[in-house]
Amino acid sequence: MSDPANGVRAFSGGARQLNIPVHALVELTHRCNLRCFHCYVDPDERPELSTEEVISLLDQLADAGTLFLTLTGGEITLRRDLMKIVEHARDRRFAVRLFTNATRLDEATIDRIAQLRVFDVSVSIYGASRQTHDRVTRVPGSFVRSTTAMRLLHERGIVTRLKCVLMADNYGERQGISDLADELGAIAMFDPQVTVRNDGDATPITHRLDDDTLAEIVLNERVHGDVPAETPTCAAGRDTVSISPSGIVNPCVQMPFPLGDLRSETFEQAWNSPRARKMREITFGRLSACAACEDASYCNPCLGMNLLETGDATRPSSSVCRVARARRRGVMA
Amino acid sequence: MRPDFPCRAADTAFRMVDGEMIVVSASGSNIIGLNETGALVWEMADGSHSIEEIVAAVCATFEVEGEMARRDVFGFVDELEAEGLIEPVAEVTSA
């Protein structure tokens, strides 16, 4: 097993059949010090889970079989108890991943992250230049602060990923962004998928790449062959779970389909709730509108995006369809 | 060199999932699954148990004969060390 990503997939495959939430994404806060114009977050109006409630959640996730724990936001460093949470997560032997804009990571925090053997830190960067990145984040100085922290993360031996959503606004800099990642010792990860906000607001997708540009960057490859009707469409709610800052349990961060509320029930109750079972009934066979689509074998359906865009998890989202279409037209491998 | 007191590498994460101990390390490229015996060795490999104590625990738990258990545990610890999942033994240098 030389490629760790293959290992994760093989391992997750078994967990998915057993409905074990091996991957959990915990949104610690929806507060953020940046104002990125494409952000999908629809701020949770309820109070955030307290430190004790987050610690209890981590204990429950460990008991449920979660191994990979992603802490994300908003901006996670806005929580003063962040390192206490990370310390507990490592005590419980999670493989901890942090998603941050890194603007508030100081040297002492980075040293502690290294000491705790956090698996990796992903930092959002939206341009190769200060001008482009700060235009997206709408906060002057954010590029310099983020990249300064990334250099330090790399110096401390922490696996660092540069995550970039490719949009019409930064597409011209993608080579530069890739070069920047090399210079910072980071792994560049590009994602052309801009999604609607989690409240259905479509403003973010006005920034997405046009169809022709999209076809320039995606590989012309089928992502699966004929799929038996009973095959699950994705990992959401099967081996993947997402928890909102106030403790709402969702199948995926982009699928606001509450399975339960940690303020009134346990994680186990939410994970095994009637709604969870209902969503697990959605398989390829239920995607009737997709059955005859000529792009079907180029498509990874996303129930969350379907739900957000159409109000029905089984009706195809235009964003997913256009990626599948682009893949059919895309560049040859 | 095989450690007398095996200790899991600090950068590992692990979880028992459906009866299998899944182990992953930040620096390594592998995700490995351990069976019941491997899981017992892994759980005891916290630096506070000697390798002979681990052998004795395997014998007692799985009713296997001592020599066979010793051979298996030693071989398994060697494998884990080769994978970087067990802390290497510190070199002792004389002044």
C-alpha cells in the first residue's frame, strides 16, 4: 500500500458498509476573521459548544470509531480553547487535521501543534499574490500573515497543505499558486468546486469557473463503471459525519440534513436516528434523474449539493452535473 | 535493534474499528489493520511494559505456548519498528 490515499479509501470502504463514522469533521466555530466572498458557511445562530461539551463529543466520537478528526471553522484559532481541544484529541489518539487560514497562528502555537503530532494543517490560500488573495478574503494583510505562518509550520516539520478554491478570480494565478506552495514546502490542493452557501444563497457560485475553463483542468476520465443500484452514492452519513459549532450532527459539512442535536441527545442516538437510517437508504438506484445521463460514469454525485441546490438530495445539482460534463470533455490524462 | 520496552511512535493514531485495530502514522505511508493478538501487543506497547510481559499477556489471553508467542511477538515488534510505528531504541554512546 504505497499510496496512503488508497489506504484510506480501502479502509473507509469497510467502515462505510458498517456505518462507522471513521471521518469526523467538527466545526468548532463559525466565527471568522476573514470575509471570503465565496464562503459556504451559513453561521450557526446558536451558542457554540463549550470546551466540556467538545471534549465530551470527542470522547463519544472515539467510542463510535472515529479515527480521522478534522477541526475546522470558521476560523478555529478564534476559539481560545483550541489547543486544549487538540491536546484531548491527541490523548484520545485521533489523527488530527486542522483547517485554518493561519493568520492568527503564532510561533508558540505552531510549536505546540508540532509537539502534539497533529497529522496535517491545511491553510486556505486564494492567490499567488497579496493583491489577489486579499481581494478574495477582503482583509488586507491576510496573505502575508497566512504565508508567514505556513513557512513556520513547514520549518517545524508539520505536513502543510495549501488549499485553494479555483475561481474565475484567481484562475490566472494557478501556476503561481502551485509555485508558492513549493516555496512554502506545502502540498498544493486545488478544488474547482464552488458551492452555494449552506442556506441556499447562490452568490458564491457567481465566482465559479466557466464550463470551458473547467474542462481545461479536469481529467478526461470515468470515475466509475456501471454501478449496482444498491451502491451508496457517497460517504456522507456512512463513514463520514459533520458536527456544527452548536452540536447539530449532519451527514456531511455540505449536507444540512440534521441527524440529531448533541444538546438533547448523545452522538450515538443521532448517528443511529431514524433520519440517519433514512438518508442511508439513498443509493445510486434512487437517483432516477441520473440513470439515463450520458455523463453518469463521469459523475460523483453529491447528495449535499443536490439538497442545497434543489431541496431534494436525489435531484441532481447543476454544479455536480457541470463537473461531470467537464470531465467528459476534459484534458486527456 | 528490538526495544526491551516497546513504545508506540508518538505520531501514531489508532482506533479499534469493528474488532480490528487500525493504526496510522503521520509520517508513514501506511494504514495497517491489526488482529486481536496484534491489537493486544499494540495496546501494551506504551513503554511501560517489557516485551516479556507482553509475551506473557499473549500467552495468557490466547492460550498459546510460550516459545511460539515469544517468536510471534518479537517478530511483530520488529515489523512495527521497521514501519516506524514503534519508537526506535536510543543509541547509547559512552562519554
